[in-house]
Amino acid sequence: MSIAQERVDELNLLLQFNMNSLQEGIKVHTSAETSVINAAQRLFDKGLLTQVDGGYLTDLGMEAAEMADKLLRIIADT
């Protein structure tokens, strides 16, 4: 099984959030790459982000971002 580029884009966006602060969100500007804008929309639709253009992580989004961060650290260290 391989990871579709759309999922990679979503993971990359989740990894942009500061995991040390729930008070810090992100803003995906209209000038961002289309793939980033679309990833933000999909994450919002899935209930992981509070706004279509980023905003803050929801509880589910925080859990997903934490898992993504852990996985990246595991595979980067090996």
C-alpha cells in the first residue's frame, strides 16, 4: 500500500501546527499552493481543523497531528 499524495499533503499540513501550544493556529492564504489549500479544506471537512483555511486543531486534529509527529520521528530516526 502506498500513500496518496492528498494524504501526504494533509499530513504535511498537520505537521505545521505547533504541538506545544493549543493557542497557536495557522492560516492558509489564498496565494498558497493549490495542494495546501485543498488539504486544509479536506482536513476541515474531516473535522480536524476549525476553519476551512486552517485555524486551530480540533481535539481530533490534535490527536492526528500528535500521531503524525510521532510517526515522522520514528521513521526519521531509523
